[in-house]
Amino acid sequence: MARILAITNQKGGVGKTTTGVNLAASLAAVKQRVLLVDLDPQGNATMGSGIDKRSLKATVYHVLLGEATLAQVRVRATNGDKAGEYDVVPANRELAGAEVEMVDMEHRETRLKDAIAAHAGEYDFVLIDCPPALNLLTVNGLTAAHAVMIPMQCEYYALEGLSDLVQTVKKVRAHLNPGLEIEGLLRTMFDPRNTLAQQVSQQLLDHFGDKVYRTVIPRNIRLAEAPSHGLPVMHFDRTSKGAQAYIALAGEMLNRNNPVAAAL
């Protein structure tokens, strides 16, 4: 059965989509069956996986409204490397209207959960790239997930936003998804030369302990360039520090979720 992770942070520009795309490719490269769900109307995870969001006939929008099944919508990431292929439930600007259209629908918070449940046995990991907001789309992602991955920059305002997000996770756990947990905090865009980054990083470790991934994603130009080519960074420049970091993160996740198998 798939391990379902919601990648979320209401603060924008912290590396959520970068993490979703590159973690999906890295997990697929080590023979994991991966589904990436783009739940952001910007559709950046879709484009970053080499899929033209403007030419799509059906997206996650149609899945949420009950107009299509997940199987009818999902497409294969076109990264040109069989070893790193994964499936994508794509998104585009149509998704922006879904929240309004879902307001009066029954079970509006569990629509994504129900859609994924029908295919959970086909994957080892389902990664949900949530929008940078605490809205109904994000609630759908949190309700569908087993756990939350929180990418964040090591800066002061990130700590403020983290407190709000933890409260949201607690509310979803109380009312919609009692099994929801925080899988881990991922330090992104990290510059070890920055004193504040070092201080915030240490605060996270002191407060959250093992919930902080040991892997740190560095600030890396190749990570920034890869999306313009419609490729995960491991297919754009596998030797880059960014690619190596996400490959390490995939390994750490496998160790966390199945330590016996990962050791073999």
C-alpha cells in the first residue's frame, strides 16, 4: 500500500514543488512506484515533469469535481529516462475555480482521498504538491495523506509560519484525518555561510529532533534551472549538489519507512 505524503507549507517560495518533482524522480530511480499529484493551480509540478499544462484535456480539477477518475487523468512524466519515470496527476489554471465549485458538494474534503484510494495499491509513494495556502485544496491534500512533509527555509518568518501550519495539521487530525502525522521538516535553499540559517536550523533540531530530515537541500543554481527544461534536476545534471541532495533524501525516506528493506 502506498505511503501518501502531503508536501505543504502556506509560505510560498520554499521549495515545495521543487521537492515534489525531484523527490518523485529520485524515488522512481531506486525502483519505487511513484505518483505525483499536482494540487497547485499554478501547475508548476506538471510543467517541471515535462508535461504541457496548456494542452491537457483533463486534470486533477476534473477528478475533484467527479468528472473523471484518477486513472483517466494521470500521465507519465516525460523526462527521457526510464529509471526515473513516475506518474503525474496534472493541474492547470482550471483548478483555481475548484474551491468555489466544491463548496456545496458532499464530502468535499475527502474527494482527493477517495480518488487516490482506488489506486493506492499501484504505488509505493504518492506525493501531493499542495498550494501555498491553507485552503480547501490543501485540506484535501492533508485529508488524503498519511503524513506531512514540510519544506522550509531557515529564516525567522519560516518559524512563524510553521506554528500556523502545525495548528492546521492538528485541526485536520481532530476532525478529518486522525492518523495524520508530521513525517518531517526539510531544510531547503540552505546556505551554510548564513549565520541566521545556522541558528534557525539548530532551533528546528532542538525543538523537533528526529522530525527534521538529516538531509539538507542546498541553494543550488542547477535546481533553479531544471524546471525551465521540464526536467527533474537528476535528469538535468545528476552530478549537481541539488540532485545529490534529493537522491540522499529519497534514501533517508526509504530508511525511515522501511529500515529493514533499505539495509538489504
